[in-house]
Amino acid sequence: MRKFLVTAAVLLPLLSTYAFSQSSNASVSGTVSDATGALIPGVMVTAANNATGVVTTALSNEAGVYSLPSLLPGVYTVTFTMTGFST
């Protein structure tokens, strides 16, 4: 029993440190539409992390929906581009 308590006393702080050191990620998602409300497929959505320069991209699907999962915490510049439309 004493060996179990000593082992638990050593492992619990290590496990809690590991659990708190994990960073949580975020995601951005939405729909792309024009001024009339029509949904637009095929729009390139780009999220650039301002601090690291890491760029993540996605295309909107046939329903105009896009998703940028697993973004690291930070400040991003998000742009939407498609031929024939202003950025």
C-alpha cells in the first residue's frame, strides 16, 4: 500500500502538468454569400497567423460552407478570394 501511495504521489503531478501543457486549438467556419445572399461555392478562404506567418486554406463547398479546423491560438488575417470578385 505504501508503494502505491509513493507511486501515486510521483505520477499525479507529472500527469497534471502534461494535461495543462496541452494547447487548445480553435476553428473558424461559416458560409460565403454575395450581396444578394446567394451562396458561393469555390471561394478560397485563407487564414494567416500574424505572429508566425503560418497560412491555412480551405475552399467553400457547393453550399458555400468553409471550415478551417485546428488553428493555433493567435491573431489571424482572413481573406476570401475568387476570380470575378473583390477580395
